[in-house]
Amino acid sequence: MNIATPIHAKSAKSNVRLGHTACPHDCPSTCALEVEIGDDGRIGRVRGANNHSYTSGVICAKVARYAERLYHPDRLMHPLRRTGAKGAGQWQQISWDDALDEIAEAFVKAEARDGSEAIWPYFYAGTMGWVQRDSIERLRHAKRYSGFFSSICTNPAWTGFTMATGTLRGPDPREMGGTDCVVIWGTNAVSTQVNVMTHAIKSRKERGAKIVVVDIYDNPTMKQADMALIVKPGTDAALACAVMHIAFREGYADREYMAKYADDPAGLEAHLRTKTPEWAAAITGLSVDEIEAFARLVGITKKTYFRLGYGFTRQRNGAVAMHAAASIATVLGSWQYEGGGAFHSNSDIFRMNNAELTGKAMKDADIRMIDQSQIGRALTGDAVALRHRGPVTAMLIQNTNPVNIAPEQRLVKRGFAREDLFVAVHEQFMTETAEMADIVIPATMFVEHDDIYRAGGQNHILLGPKLVEPPETVRTNLFVIEELAKRLGVADRPGFGFTAREMIDRLLEASNLPGYDHFLEHKWFDRQPDFEDAHFLKGFAHPDGKFHFRPDWVDGPAPNKPPAAVGALGPYKQLPAFPDQVDVIELADSEHPFRLATSPARNFLNSSFSETKTSRQKEGRPELMMNPADATAGGIEHGDLVRIGNDRGDLRIHVRVTEEVKPGVLIAEGLWPNKAHIDGEGINVLTGADPVAPYGGAAVHDNKVWLRRDVA
């Protein structure tokens, strides 16, 4: 068992057949899977596909034990109607027809009373399959329901990278396995992206490559680093600027490359003259020697692969931090070399046409778009969140658990408790969001339906065919959308009336890709551009062909901009002209002396897997990581119960005293169910929903808090 707890592919037992699929969960790896299926039609072991060039036979342990989730005794099996108070847990089993009839009736009543925008279909990334995830959008557009601005996860990262390169793609991720230096920046890959470590360690074993990790605490990935750089939360841009300052000072900067490929290298060099290692050390908490050593390593190592994650962008200056980190590869000219350059996501290489699937032709630009991150504000009547229009009075929720995972949890829970709000939740388990619903309907899992996936952290489109039969009383997401369309009078609109397999074929045909049968035989399709395109050697994707050191923060490109009626968000006027540290973050102060980040746990994936016995046992309980010096100063001992809070609320949690965090920094790993906490309130009580500049996003790792020993 290596540091990433991989599950290696082995030959299947003779009494089982092998099914091929893709991991459906919200992870950039999108692993190619082999699933053992017994004669009884039940799945057994799940493994990584050995012959998939990115998965390379290795997957995370939580997906390897997927049978534990599929056959969990608490899995939802029947449609339910609430019979008591919201959240009281009183339910009556009903038929599927009754459940769908009641949902449709509630939607019709809400529309008649408050207009079509009163209904807000709400979904996200519980499955990353295109058909089962995105078909809800087709119903939304056909019925002119309120739009869904999907801001919570990717926006700061995608915006920062695209402002630099003009597109969301980069060097082949498999090049991490053949490079001389891998910089893993702002992602705990051992816990969250096992395949990044697979390829990085391959380079270290075969080429003697160095692994550098930049993060905010001594997490499992940091422990595997040859060079470990622990920065204060929200200070990554300062480190990036100092590295570039040294590159110009020491001659590591590739001036010839920049003259051809960058917009204003002279302006950047002038701007960086004051961004010295001493300046950055005071901001980041690193020593001058650490910064100099990092800059020297990447400066003399031409084949350096900057693998830029999401974690460090979940700050209020996250887009700026991503832009600054990506800029290092351009100053050094790393893009020119195989195994060099900067990579965040390959989302733009796939060119999949989902217009029919999502009903794009029916979209009305005048329909309001509500920010998913601000669900608490929207459901409690905030005029700005509601775009100065009427209330939301009915919802259908698929693939997400906002009562647990959304910021400003107290507002979210207050909103869901409204008696005038009808909520239907289509789920696999009785989540805390489902507990607040009026109707709960049971959902299939990924091996029980057909779907198609495309990766973000790699380069393949992968088929996820139905491998086993679902329970008789459980239905797919697509089934629910199709049945509601019939009841709501829009089933004759474009895109409705197809099975999942038919919709996959139509999606692939519209995208000029081979069809379902081809994928069934070949399992996946490699969409990686050639070397010159991937490394931008024909020019970057901006109209001028240049990498932009000077981003246009208001009108620049981004994959997921807010609608024009909303415009730029957050304190965008404070964003810098060149890469720079900008303190729009929640800085610690005398009343809130700590900075809190809510980092991922190894055995959970957002709120998924928190219901399985093994994952819960391995994680233990909700805890707050705290430095010994801070604990001593506060009279706190390991295992003590503390109260932590800010202007949004407070909660109690046990402390784990550890040198893995620096003084002044607190880490709460994992999205535990709210009820797993002492007082039934989860860590997102403390996180804010104010948007990250310039195009939105949730700064869930950017919180100033107070802390005291609990004496209750």
C-alpha cells in the first residue's frame, strides 16, 4: 500500500464477470474502473483500469469499496411524503406516481401564484455524468424556471487560469510521469487526486524528479514532498510573485520566450522589482531561504510541471492567486518542454455539444439566475440574491446536499424550514437536505444507469454503461425529469422522450464523436490535443495569441461568467493589474485571531461517503487541527472541546493538537454531516457566501474566527 492508498488492478476471479465504467464523483481524475460482478448480479471489488493511461490501475480506497455504499442498509428505497414538521423525520411511504404527481402539482401551484421563476431546480456534482446530471436544465429551460449560477466550486480557479491563457487546458497530465520537477500547488493529491501522485512518483522513481508541494498545512501530500512549502492561507500570490522576481534577478527568466508569447514582460518585470523574497516571507510565513530554494529549483529545471489545484483558489483572492501561479511557467518558459508548463483543468479540450441535452434553444436570457452559493440568502428573502424579484417557493434538488455543503449554513437551514417552501429531493440517502423535504424520492447509483463522462484532470471521455439492475423501487435522474416533463406539459419539447442510451448517442453525434457502441467496445476516447496545442506553442488562446500577465478582470474570458445583468462580482475593482498579493481575504484581527480552512478529508468526497461505515471509522470524528503553541496559549489540551465562531455563527468541536498546522491557522478536515457535530451544526456555519471577485465562487477556506475553550 503506497502513500496514496491505491487499489491496484488484479486479475478477476473466475466466477465473476468484469464490467467497465468510470467513477462518477466530483473529482478531476474521473478514473476508469473495472467492476467485478458476481453471478447474483451484485458488484464486488472495484479496481482501476490497468490499460487506461491516466488511471494506470490505481484508484482511491473509498471508491474501491463502493459495494459498501451500493448495498448500504440505510439507502433510500421508496418514495416518501413528509407527515410531520420539517426535519422531524416523520414519513409516509407512497407510490412513485403519487410522488411525481405531488411534485408536479406543487410546481403548477407555485407558478400560478408567484410566476415560473418561483421554481428553482437545484443540482450540482453528486454525479458528473452528463445525462443524469444535466437533464434537469432541459426541464428548467422548457418551463422558464429560475436559472442556476453554478459558482460554488470552480469559478475562482477557472477564471484565474483562463485570464492567463485564454482557455482551460494545458500540457498532457500524463507528462507528470516524465518530468524533472512536479509542483503540486494547492491540492492535497494523496487524499483527493490519487493519480496525480501516481504520475509524480513515477517521475521521481524513474528520473529522480523532485516533488514540490505548496499548501497551507502538513497534509498527506506534503509528507511526500522533496520540498514542502507551507504558506499562510490566502498568500499564494505573494509566493508566486517572489519566485518570478528571483527568476528575473537571477537570469532564470526566458526573455526570448516571453517576447514571443507574453503580453507585457517588461511591465511585469518592473512591477515585480519590489516583490522580493523578504517581502513575500513576511506575508507567507515562509523563510527567505525556502523561497530562494524553490525559485532556484524551478528556475534551473526546465522540465517543471506546475499542477495547480482548486484548494488555494477558495480564498477571496483565489482568482488572482491562480493567475499568479500560472504566470511562473511563462516567465520561466516552461511551456516549451515536454513535462513542463502549468496545468489546472482540461475542460475545454472535449468540445462536447450539450445543447439538446440541456435544452439550450429554449433558454430565456431574461429569466433570473440565482447563485447556488447564496442559497441561504435566496431562501431567506435577500433581495440581491433573488435579483430583486419574487421569492423561491418550490424546488427540485438532485445531486447535491446544500443543507450540509453550502456556505452560511444557518441561513440555509432557516430557508429550508419555511412552511411556504415546497422541496422535493431525489437522493440516494436521507441527507440533511432530504430531511427538510416534503417529498423524497430514491435515486440510482452510477453502476445502475447509463451515462457518459468527461474528465477535468485528465484527457478522456469515458462511457459509464449500466452494469447491474437497480432496486425495483429506485429511479434514475433522467426518469424523474422525463416524468415531470409529461406532467408539466413540456414532454413534446426538443430533447425529451429519449432513453439515457439514446441521449448519449445524440450527444456524441452532435459532438462529432464515435457513438455509444464504439465506447462500449473501446471504453474511452482520448481527446488530448497534440503537443504544440497543449503547450500553446502556436500561441495562447487570447485573440492576440499571448499569455496575459495583465488580465482584464472585468471583461476577460472565463468559462462560467455570471449573466450580463449581474456583471462582475465581489471587490473586483481592487484586483491588481499584474500578479500581486491582494488582501481582499478575511485577515485575522484582534477579535478573530485565527484563519480557518475547511479542507477535504481523505475518506469523504464533499458530503458523499460520510454515510459509509468504513469511511466514518477511518475519519473518527469532526476535529479542529490546532498548533501546540496556540493550544498552550489558550489553555487547551488535545481532545478538548472548544467553541469557534465569527459573525456568521459559532459551533463546538473537539481539538486535535498537532504540529501539522502553523500557529494562527486552524484546519477542519472533511464535510461531516451536521448531526455528527456536538450541537448538530456543521463547519459551514462559519463560511461565507459573499462572491469571490471577479466572477463569483465560494471562499470556503477563507474565514477569520475566534476560539475559546468550552466550559459548558
